[in-house]
Amino acid sequence: MKKIFLMGRSEAGKTSLTQALKGEELHYIKTQYTNTEDDTIDSPGEYAESKHFSVGLACFSFEADVIAMVQAADEPFNLFGPGGRSFIQRPLIGIITKVDSPYANIPMVRQWMENAGCERIFEVNNVTREGIRELMEYLEDDLPKLTLEQAKFKQHLGLNEWDELPEGVEYPE
């Protein structure tokens, strides 16, 4: 299973998402520190909200297999600008929470995530568990294991380790 790092503003639903992924009953807990247990890294929203703490996001991203930008469907503004993945050397996905909110604007939040470079976007409801199974299936697929030579070859092609080789291209013997 991939280890996932959740980043987003306070009250975006990161901790509730962690509980939903574990199948736990949802209960409010204010995240006071970065929690790295199990297969999920849950960070305080303040890390994404303050340039003074945001370096912590970069540091913790190296501990994960996949990075998730978490934004509620009713977000009033976007914290992650275009090119937000410039410091991330892992697959970047988007997770839209609170999809049932009466103030939800899913197309707008989806566009923000696409602009930031999210490779795949999931829509979830932590309370009803809608979308959680699809996210779990994505996390259960392990990343390919590469030899050092294969990784160097992909790097030479300008690819990340998780990118597929172009059609017709194979690893050298």
C-alpha cells in the first residue's frame, strides 16, 4: 500500500479522511503536529496556510509514496497556485472533500487542482464514505519497483519513476 501525505488548509477534512480510510468512526480532532503513523501522514493545516511552516510540507513529502492536496468542495479560496508541484518529487493527486456541502463548487476546486498539477482527482464524502473505495483501490496499487539502471533510464528520458515508458520504448538490455 502506498503511504499518502495529506496537505491542505485547516478544516479541509484531512483528519476525517484519515479516519475514513481506516474505517473508523469520525470524531473531531484538531491536528496539532504532523502524524506519520500507519500509511497516512496527516499535517496541520497551518503548514499549508503559512509560508513560515510550508517548508515542512516539502520535508514530509519525501516520507510518502504519493502526495494528496486536500481541499473541501466549498473552499472559499485556493492555497495552491499553478505549478504547486514544483517541490514535489512524488505523484500528486487531489482529493475533494465535503462534496455534499450545499455550497460545493466542485468544478472550481477541480480546476484549481488541475492547475496545481494533480495527476488524478478523487471526490469523497468522509461521512457517507462515498469515493473512499476508489481512493483505497488507488492506494493499494503499489508503485513499480525499478532497478537503479531503470530509474536512470527514465530520468534520462525526463520521466518520473512512476511515469509509464512511451509507446515503443523499452529498457536497454
